[in-house]
Amino acid sequence: MFQKLDAVEKRYDELTNQISDPEVIARTSEWQKLMKEHSDMTPIVEKYREYKKVEANYKEAREMLENETDKEMKDLAEMEMLEAKEKLPGLEEELKFLLIPKDPDDDKNVICEIRGGAGGEEAALFAGTLFRMYTMYAERKHWKLEILNENETGLGGYKEVSFMVTGKGVYSRLKFESGVHRVQRVPDTESSGRIHTSTSTVAVLPVVEDVEIEINPSDIKMDVYRASGAGGQHVNKTSSAVRLTHIPTGIVAECQTERSQLQNREYAMRLLRSRLYEIEKQKRDSELANERKSQVGSGDRSEKIRTYNYPQGRITDHRIGLSIYQMEDFLNGNLDEMIDSLIAADRAERLKGEEQ
């Protein structure tokens, strides 16, 4: 581990010099790439330097304890030595976590898709509840949320809704939300007061650029149609909505929320790229089966990940066995406790995989 840390520190020092070089700064794209690499390494290097400082203090205090004759100085040296000795294992653990390879998609923005699953109208209403929950979470994190496509039901639910979330580290926090969310509650549509079980599916896709996933224009079929739903007369009078079909895979991406056909096409292309990228990502992940079959789950949208039990006021995440009994608070977007726990569990699994 320490050889790896020495190599990281050496590279960090090289980068520090490079990003200060006027010639490199003039090459904007290269400089930005180096700045990102430098930024990613900073927490590791800072923690390693803290570790080396504490280790040096320990050695210095131990040497003083061995050679000092004055009782007061010996007591002081012993106290400093024990304090440093106590800190070292914790710092070593932190360094192990920091050295775990970072998910290259963690800094990306995301496209989320929520679909009503089993349960008819109640599933669609629950999809609406989840959409509201993520909207409020995005507000708490000061992220920007834009609706790309929505298919509402008469009672205010969603057969499906897709939206883009942009901000710092969005994918790193939302990626664990992919999967089947199950709700157990008495539906508004149920007069007899029986508890129903319904599901909605959430998919979280990283937003990717053209260079990351190349699409042959001849492989795309584009249809335009009149948008439906809210938006005033303009929406219904013009064919501004766009549907893109990727012919080789049959994947479809739609957008109808913008007034401009051009903007809708741009958003639909983003969605299409993200869906194709997800297929490639799943192929890569299957090759890393030991890592992906952790208790945190694979992010497969067919996997049941969480239950929202209204009568008990309980939200349970089945991947880590965590239950939170603050239903209203959770549905109002206070997801950090759950997401932090999922991140911690994922790190622990990844660390285990690194050590094997």
C-alpha cells in the first residue's frame, strides 16, 4: 500500500508543477484534464502526508522516551507517543478507502427514469411520490432538475417520467437508487382500507458525451409528434416532441417537454446515449462480478431494493438491511442517511475485493 502511496504522491508533485506551467495552461483541454487528475489525488496525498507526520511524531516521541532522563519530559514523550500510536491505525484505514479505484462515472450528471410497475393506478401514484421525493432531494443538494418526458395518469400519478439532474457528484449519490421500489399502503383508490403492495422501477443513468459513446447517425430513426399534457395550446399545435429509435438495439428515447423540436432532439439524444452507455457499463460490470455482486447490489433495475411500508412508517433497504422510521421526512427528500449508509457499505465491499 505504501509503495502505491509513494507513487501517487510523486505523480501529484509532477502534476502540481505541470498545472502551474504557462505552456500547459495555454492548452486548455490538456490543462483541465491534468487539473481533474490533480484534484482527484488531493484527498489521498493530504491524508498520506498527515499519516507521515503522525508517524514521524510517534518515532520522535519514542526516541525521546528511550533517551530522556527527566521524568516530566519522559511523561510528555510517552503521552505524545501513545496519542500518535492511537491515530495511526485509523489513518491507515482511511488511506485504504481512499485508494479504492473511484467509479469513473461518479462526477457525472444523471438521467433518472421512473416507471409505474405492478399495481396499476396505485403504482403510477407511487411513481409520482418517488418523483416528488427525488425533486425535493435535488433541492436540498442545490442540484438542477429538468423534466425530459412525462406520461401522467388521470389521478396525478405517472406511468413514466424521465428527468435530468445536474450538479456536483450527482451520480455518486443517486446511482444506488436504481432498482425496484416497493410500497405497502392503503391506496387512495381503495374504499375498503386494505393494504396493497405495488412497485415502481427507478433507473439512474450517467449522462455521457459524444466521445464516450459513438452513435452512427444512419442507425437512428427520428419521429416527431405533438406533445401531450400540460404546456398550453402551443404544445398541442406543433409537432415539437421527438422520438428517437436506435435501429440496431431497438432502444427508444423520447422528449416532449421543450417548445423547440431541436431542444427535444438534443435531450432525446442524451437519453439515448445514456441508455446505450448503460448497456456497455453492465457488460463491463459483469466482468467484475465479485465487485458487483456485493451486498449493495448490482444496480440492476429488476432487483427489489427497497420497501416503503406506510402502516409501520418504515423504509427498509434490503441490500444493507437498514430500516428508517421517518417516512414523512424521507419522502420529503431527506435521503442522506440512507445514501451515506449505502456508500459506506459499497466502500467496505470494494475494499474487501481489493484485499482478496
